[in-house]
Amino acid sequence: MSIYAGWLVTDLRTWLAKAQAASLALATGDKVISLAIADKRLAFSPADPSKLRALIEELQRDIAAAEAAGSAVALADGPRRPILPWY
């Protein structure tokens, strides 16, 4: 399941833009140390931008999946199962 399931796609796009701006600043040598998104904080150093790259790829995947399904909300991975009563 995606950690972004249930978030609005507009929020994901905003976070993606912030992450891409941070990646550009990192690539050009600006000192970007951390990125805050919702209740998560991602810290990275210029020597290891792999966490930032992984975040960008995950956001892109989740946005693409939601748009392909025609949803304004990020989706969970896989089909949803019905909620059945427990007796």
C-alpha cells in the first residue's frame, strides 16, 4: 500500500514540485539539508541524494496511478476488498 493513499493528488503534485526543486538545488550545489512534507521530514546530504530521488519517483508513480484511474485521491496498491462483518 502506498504511504500516500488517501491524500489528494493536488497535495502530491505540490510535494513533487518541492522535491524536484530541492533536487535541482542539490544538483546545482545549493545547500539543501531537509525537506518537510505533511508530517514527514526527509533529510539528505549533497553526498547522498538517493532518498530524494526515491521520494520523487514514488510521488510520480502515485500521481500517475491516481490519474490513470481518474481519481482525485491517491490510491492504495492492488484491488480493494469489501469490508465484511465479523461474527
